[in-house]
Amino acid sequence: MGTHAAPTAAERFLERIRPKRRSERVTEDADFCKMMMRMVRAMELRAIERPENLLQILAVVQRMNEVVNVAIAINAARYAQDPYSAASMAECAKALGISKPSASARRQIGDRIIAERLAANNVTRIDTRGRQYEVSPEVARETEAIERAAEAAEVAFVDFLARRRAA
């Protein structure tokens, strides 16, 4: 009977955000990024047509800003355990065109983000058309951020929305 090390915070975090496999279809990274760029263009158009979406878009941008920091933190943690399993912080810094101290600062931010997300460990159930789905804490947190942004937009754009309704 072998002993296994307890999963690190980074690995526990990945278990919670990694979607369950639905099929064997493989989406290449470049295709995934192209899809995201198409979605960003569509989001931009929506913001132009409906400026009240600006605050929701800001919530998405803030979430996207966390991605690099979390990726650096998780790669650094994996690299510390097994240099063959991930990129080092120096390699991440080089790829991003930043200094190693800057990458270290980003790692610290990423570690904080991971700790905050792990602390919010509850699973939320959402009822959609009579079906209940378990939603990861990440999805619940993101949904709440978007809903708060939508509510704030209604207040911030009250005059514009009134003009649009009157037109």
C-alpha cells in the first residue's frame, strides 16, 4: 500500500474549476483562443449597442486579469514538485516579457486568489427549467459578480435607459 502526498492547494483548486469531460473531442488551444476572440468582438459590439453592459464586461475583464496570475502560481507550485510537469516562474516571466520579480509578485497574487477561491468551497444548486444542477463555487461567484454588475449598471445608466425607453 503506497502513500500519496495530500493534494496541494493548486491541485485542489484545479479539481474544482476543471470541467467534467463530456466527450473525447479535442479543441486545440489556438482554436479555443480564436473562439474567445470572436466572443470578445461580440461583447464589444454588445457594449456599443447597450452601454449598460459595460459593468458586466468589466467584471469579465477583472476575472480574465486573474488568469495569468493563477496560471503562474499553479505552474510554479507544480514545477517545485516536479520540474518536468510545468513551466518555471522564470520561463513564465520570459514568455510574458516581464522580470522574474514581477512574475514572483504575480505568483503571490495568484496564490492569494487560489486561497480565496478554496475558502469559498460551498457548492451551489441552481434550478433551471425544473432541473437542479450543482454549480462549482467558481460559477456561483462569477454569476454573482455579473448580476451585481448588471444591478449597478441600472443605477449608473438610469438616465440613458430612460431616454432609450422613451425613444
